[in-house]
Amino acid sequence: MVNTQPEQTTEEIIFHTPGRLAGALPYALQVAGLGIAYPAQEPVRKRYHDHVLLFALAGQGRVEIGGAVHVVEPGEVLWLDTSRPYAHGAAGAASWRYLWMGLRGTGLDGLHGLLDVSRQPLFRPEPAHDLETVFREVCALAGNPAPEADARANAAVAAILAVLAGARDGGLSGLQHSPQMARIAELLRQDLARAWTIEDLARLAGLSASQLFRAFKAASGSTPMSYLRQERIAEARCLLTATNDPVAVIARRCGYADPYHFSRDFRRLTGTTPTLLRRSTGF
């Protein structure tokens, strides 16, 4: 830890180099550490392409995402998609202390959408889960070069995500408890290019369109079409950074016949354009 002037943010940053087996695991730990934001200091606005989870230890944090302001209290977890514009710093007269980790993994994009994190980035887990201990474990693993560190970090991250899903009404846990709606969600994921309609899904579920709409929203916290849009953009984001296929081709593979509508939805959900995302990752 390096001590700095009170006007600045003090951080303990531990970068992690994923090992040989990391590619086979669902979550790739990139970095972790401890942050301390002081009152009246300039908010953090760093832009990356990681998902960042922060666990608030003490003080209050102020976070702005998409024009909305959220106050983070001790014991709460904040989920940031750092590819989108944001700002965070201390709120009030005391410093804000937090543990944090930077993660990558295609499953994170889907879960981010499913839990509606863009609109609700704060989670309030029960104290019994003791997420502070799990966050500290991940921070320790970030500096561990042992071959098993990636597997242990994945297990810890999976435990955190399970708690967050359970803390959010509906969402993933709701779908898991509704086999009928989980099947509809899986059908959507398996055929993102199809021009799905509510009537299609209602027939598959043996329900009326209004019944399907209500049942899916009750189980997932999202409408069927909003869920489909999130899944399409999550897949497009993966294809844009993993292939050199033209943007229009990727748009069609993800269910967008019109590249303009694809770019509009992509920017709305990710905060950037397909072209800018690809350029930033070297494609």
C-alpha cells in the first residue's frame, strides 16, 4: 500500500496473469485490490472492458451510471461494466473503502443483462453470506502464481455471483425455479437469429401471449423481448472481439436484419458502438 495525499485515491492493485487452464474456466480474474476514495477528490472514470465487482467496507460511495446516481453503503456490492461511462468516488465527509476485482468471461455479459445490472447495479446481500471474506480470498489469489489459483478464483467468483443472483428479485434464480420459463429462455438463446415474436413463444409455452408475458417477467424480472435483446447484444459483443467477421454479418447472426437497429441497441446496452468496441480490442 502506498500512502498518498488525502485528495487522491489510494489503491492496492494486484494484477493477475491467468494460467494455462484459465481459458477452460468461465471467469477470468484480471486484477483485484483495495480502494480508498477520499472526500472531494476527483471521481474515478477509468474505461476498460472488464466487469468490476466492488464490496463496500466503510464509508459511503457515490456512483453515477447513465445519469443515475447511486449511494453505496457498507456491506453492499456494486457491479460495474467498465466499458460504459461511469464515475465513482466518496460521498459525505468520510473516506470510502472498498475491495474490488476485475473479471472477464462471456457468462458475465449474459448475467449482467439477466439481472438488469445496467439499471440496478447495487446488490444488498444478507450479512450471513460474509462476502467480505470471499472478496479478500480473491484479492489474495490475484497475486498467487500457483496453477490452482485460477480454479480457486473461479469457485470464489461463482459463489459471489450466486449470492448476487439470489439477492435480486426474479433474475436468474427466478428462471431456475420456473422450468417452463427457463425452457423459453433457452430456446431464445439457442436461436438468436430467429425473428421471434411473443406469439411464437406463447405457442411453445402453451399459453396466451399475455400469460406468457406476465409469467416470463415474474420469473426473470425482464420481458421476453428485453431478455432476447440482452442475449443478442451479449453474443454480438463476444463475436466482435473474437472474430473479424463484418459487423453486418454479426448483426444478422444475432437477429438484426438492419445494421442501424443493431448499432442503436448495441450502444444503448453497452455504452459504445460495435465499431469502437472492435477498434479498442485490436480487430
